[in-house]
Amino acid sequence: MMKKVIIVGAGPAGLFAALELMDKVEVLVIDKGKNVDERFNDIQGVGGAGGISDGKLNLHPKIGGDLTEFISDKEAYDMIDRVDEIFVKHGAPEEEKLSADELLRRAAASGIEFLPIKQRHIGSDRLPALVNSIKRELEGAGVKFSLQNNVEDVLISENVVKGVVTEKEKIISDYVILAPGRAGSTWLSLVMKKHGIPLKNMPIDIGVRVEVPSSIYEDVVNINWDPKFRMRVPTHDDFVRTFCTSPYGFVVKDTYGKSVGVNGHSMRHKRSNNTNFAFLVKIDLTGPVEDTTAYGYSIAKLATTIGGGNPIIQRLGDLRRGRRSTWNRIKRSYVAPTLTEVTPGDISMALPYRILMDIIEGIDMLDHVIPGVSSDSTLLYAPEIKFSAMRIITKEGFETSIKGLYAVGDGAGVSRGIVSAAATGLIAAEHLIAKL
Ligand SMILES: Cc1cc2nc3c(=O)[nH]c(=O)nc-3n(C[C@H](O)[C@H](O)[C@H](O)COP(=O)(O)OP(=O)(O)OC[C@H]3O[C@@H](n4cnc5c(N)ncnc54)[C@H](O)[C@@H]3O)c2cc1C
């Protein structure tokens, strides 16, 4: 009889695991959300958080996590190629062409690392079709979906997984792959702790969203749609990076529990006159206080308080001069904000001194590569926080200490992006197949 595998979570990690497993085992994918075209701005459902994202595919093993922590460099690059092939088969657009020599030179001369990487940009408006195409292929191969069904626990007996318990029923299986994403990471940590599976805290990123006229960024995004600049800033020697650049895009509100923050996206068919990107400081805490998540939430809470329930917006020039921004001052600026549900204020009232210094110094460094970025008119929105789930300590192939139980994707703290999440799903599925 065919072995049965339950996959919890229909995000990229779960869907790619299912693609690898279909035809070889009986697969049931359970997700608490809905189909991709039945939800709006909900990170839960088929396609996962990836389903409502901008769909920027960063095709590099060290972006969105680091696959080489788990497999060899060669295997990691090969895995990225496989993930890419699948995305292309389901409609991902042409890869963006790189001619990065001049940018590499400018960045290196300013003490900044520029990572030229292969990227594809699907766009929020085209992503649902791609997700539906993957789902159709899975269903065609006999994979079953149980949607709007919340998994509450994992069944384990004598250190071997036996299935899951959902809000509706108990389902028995030979293997379980847990891929619940960031939305399910707290639940996952609790289940892991309950069953004695070890976890550890991971670094998080805290910073701002920077918005500039698109003309300033044009030559850079012509080289790489989502350019990755990384640097060590002078005073604190902290690691600062650009992330999730949205050319001609829009800044959007985000939420962290009860607190607010910002994010950004760009669309294929609707353009603004601005480009925005996250500018983030890596925060890793060492003993006795290691809880990076609690630290991130306390900053989000403070920012939400000082922003009166909205994210804070400030001109870089006002921040430098130690004064708050007002709508009048922002109107005098050359950059019209794409997000107006914000409170003009003073970001230094919300972010710790060290993070603020890192950001200002980092923007000044970046100005040598992208002249104009550190102009007084540049808009900063705060806070932008990229939390990371606690990492579940796993063995080869992301199998936990419980036989037949796997944990992959962003929820397990082993990825932080669509491509890397998908890759971890494939790796777990390959490992599982090898055991059959
Ligand atoms: C607004 C936004 C924009 C983004 N833009 C990009 C981008 O451009 N490029 C990029 O690489 N990454 C982007 N990301 C990140 C990317 O979406 C994630 O890294 C990726 O989706 C993680 O995949 P995953 O499969 O691990 O988890 P997810 O995609 O989060 O999927 C997890 C699924 O599990 C389900 N689930 C959780 N708990 C349970 C439970 N107990 N029972 C049943 N189901 C459960 C959820 O409903 C969800 O559908 C973005 C994220 C957001 C929120």
C-alpha cells in the first residue's frame, strides 16, 4: 500500500514538497486558509504568505536564509536551479539580465558588498495564476487539499510520528511535513516544545523603509530589480542591508500582532513615481537575554504608541536635524509618500539609538553608490521589522528528532523567502522518498 504523507501548510515550502512527493506517496495538504483567489491580503491559504507577496524570486542559496547551512554549496546551487525550473514551468517571467560590473566597482569602492543575483519578478497581480497552476498540477496527480482546516497537534507514539489532529478530525499518516510559515511559527514552537523537540532563537532585522524618487534608483534596478547591498557601518560595526526593493512601488502597512509596521511592494501593471526598499540592521542577542522576537515586538509596540496607532513617517533631513516631520514639511519635499495612513513624527523616539545610528550611517554609505539616497527629502517609514521564527533543530533533510516528522520553511526558522522556503520543502521530500 502507498505510504501517506500529511503536509501542514500550502505555502511555497508545502507546495514544493507536495510536487516532489506526488505520484510516489499519497499526499494530503492541510491549510487553515482558503484558495489563493478567495483571499485578500491574508497570508494564510494556498500559496501561503508567498501568495499575496510581490513574488520576487531571489535565485541564490544565500538570500532568504542560507541553504548551505544544510546542504553542500553544489547541492544548494543545484536546488535553486530546480526550484527555478518549477516556477518557470508554472509561469514565472523571464530572468532579469545582469551587467553589474560598474555597480560592483562603485559598491566596493564605498565599502559595500553588492550581491548580483539572478532574479525573477512575478508581481502581486500575476502570482495567483502561478499558484493556481501549481495546485492544478498537484490535484491532477491525486494530491488532496483540506482547506480552512486548522492543525492543532501532531500525533506521536514512541518517538515516531503517526499523524495530526485538526480542529475537525484526527488523521493518521506515515509521515508529516510541517510547513506552517511565519503565521504558524508560534503554534509550531509550542508543539515542538510540547513534544520535547529542541529550538533556538534566530537573529531578526529591525529598521525602516526608505522611499526615494524612482529616477534615483533607476540605473540600479535596471541591473537588478531587487538589488542587495550589504555593509558594516562605522560606529557600531553592525551589519546593515537593503532588502525587498520595490521599484516604482508602494509602501504598505504591515502588522506585528497588535503593533503596526511597514512593508513595500510593486506591481507589474501599476506604477508610482517612487522606489522604496527596506533598510535593516541585523539584531542578534547573546545570553542572558536571547529572545530577539520579544525585543522586536517591544520596539514595534513603542513605535505604534508614538505613531498613535500608525507607522511613523519622517524626512531624513528632519531626522538629522533632530526635529519631527509634519505634513507641511513633507509636502515641501520632492518625494510624495505612497503611504499616507502614517503619522509624521520623529523616528528617534521609536528606534533605539544604536539602530538609528546604523541606519543614518548606512544611508550615507549607500549614497556613494546611489547618489541622492541620503538627500534631506528622502522619506523614512518606521518600523520595519523582519522577525524570524525560532529554528527547529533538525537532522539531515529537516527531519526532527521524531522519526518521520519534518519541519521546513519560514515557520521552522530555516528559510526567509519564497525560493528558499520552496527549496527546504524539496529537500525534506527528497529525504523522505529516499527512506521509502
Ligand atoms: C507581504 C509579503 C511580501 C513578501 N514578498 C516576498 C517576495 O517578494 N519574495 C520573497 O522571496 N519572499 C517574500 N515574502 C516572504 C515569503 O512570502 C515567505 O518567505 C514564504 O511564503 C514562506 O513560505 P512557507 O511555505 O514557509 O510559509 P507560508 O508561505 O507562510 O505558508 C504557510 C501556510 O501554512 C498555513 N498554516 C499555518 N499554520 C497552520 C496550521 N496550524 N494548520 C493549517 N495550516 C496552517 C498558513 O495558512 C499558510 O498558508 C513576503 C511575505 C509577505 C508577508
